Amino acid sequence: MIKKRIIPVLLLKNMGLYKGIHFKNYVYIGDPINAVKIFNDMDVDELVFLDIECSQKKGTIDLNFVKNLAEECFMPFSVGGGIDSLDKASQIFKAGAEKVILNTKAVENPDLISQISKNYGSQSVVVSIDVKKNWLGKYCLYVYSGGKQVNCNLIEWVRKAEQLGAGEILLNSIDQDGTMKGYDINLINWVAKEVKIPVIACGGAGHVRDFKSAIDAGADACAAGSMFVFHGPRKGILINYPEKSELNNLFKQ
């Protein structure tokens, strides 16, 4: 049995499935529900859905879409996108999601983490953290889908998110996003040492060996987008997921 979760991250715009590079230049991949049906047959550990337009448009991920996901998904799934209140989180849980993912709204209103955690348990709250290096090589925190830098110490925010009741950290490297050149191992190692809750590494996976590198650096789980929707040097669209036997052998090494 695989002890480490390998999680496809599916990005949504106008209820379509998209993927970009460095949180920019998004291209249309297809219908997310069709992707879910394919992942169902691949024994995927869990799925993450992020609506990347909600915070900017001051909206929330569509509840009917979440209900459709719950009807189709054979595995646990988490959703994020503009969730700014306990009430909205409650509606999403009732619609069938296992976890809610908070990013911009958690930075703007940290108490939201505690409110949801106290009502539904810390295991139901994931705090997503988007990170990018500045010209000096310092890791900086970003919100609004990478569109705005926050004047906040990254490690202080990670620690605070844990103290407020976050059950997991979804750690996204904007610099590595979509490149398929491997995770930012230094970032993973740095953050994972600062918290006791699971850290999910995201941004840059292009090969199964990248999962092993991230786990060795301190991640508890690995997430990826491009790797699971593209195939080959020309990046043809193909929903895919590693065989369980391949992952088992990888983590035995």
C-alpha cells in the first residue's frame, strides 16, 4: 500500500480545465468532469480542484459544479476558489467535498481558518501557499493566483496557518509551476521543517522520480498538474497517472 499520496491538481476557469506555466499563459485542456471519469479508472489517491478566477472576480467556486464532482468522483476531493466565510465552506462540504482549500481569503482573514477548523475539524482545511522568488532569491508570498505579492514573512505565515487550525499546507512554487523540471527542493525542505502538519509539494513535477525527491525533502504528499494532463515532448493532452506498482517501487528505494 502506498503511504505517500500523489495528487492531481486541476485548475478551473469558467468551469473548464486549464493549465499554465508560472501561473500565466493558461491553455484549455478539456472538460473537468471527463478528466474525473478517466482518473476514476486509474485508482487516483485524491483530486484537487482550484478555481483560479474566483478571488479576482470576488466569486466562489460553483456549488452545482461541486455537486457534479461528488456524483462522479470515486476518490476524495478538495476544492478551492473564493471561499471567504464559514457559510460558504459549509455549503461546499454539504455539496460533497472532503476539504476546502484557502489561499487569498485566508491571508486577508486568518480567523477563517479557525472558524472552519473548529466546526469541521482541522483535517477539512487546507491552506494553499503560493511562493515566488524575488530578484534577490528571497521566497515571497503571493495571493490572487500569483497576481499580488504580500508583505508577509513566509515562514511566519506557515506557522500561523498551523496554529490557527490548518490540517495541511499545499505549497506551490510559482517559479516551477508548469515547467515539469522538478520541485523546488529547498523550498519544500525549508517549510516542512517549520510545521508538524503535512506539507503537499506542488509545482514542477515532470517524472515520478520528482515525487521521491520531494518526499525525501520533507513533503508528506506530492501534487502536480501538467504531468497528469500532458504527454510527450510536444505536450499532447493526455490524462494519465502512474501505475501503483511503479509508485510502490519508487518509495521502496
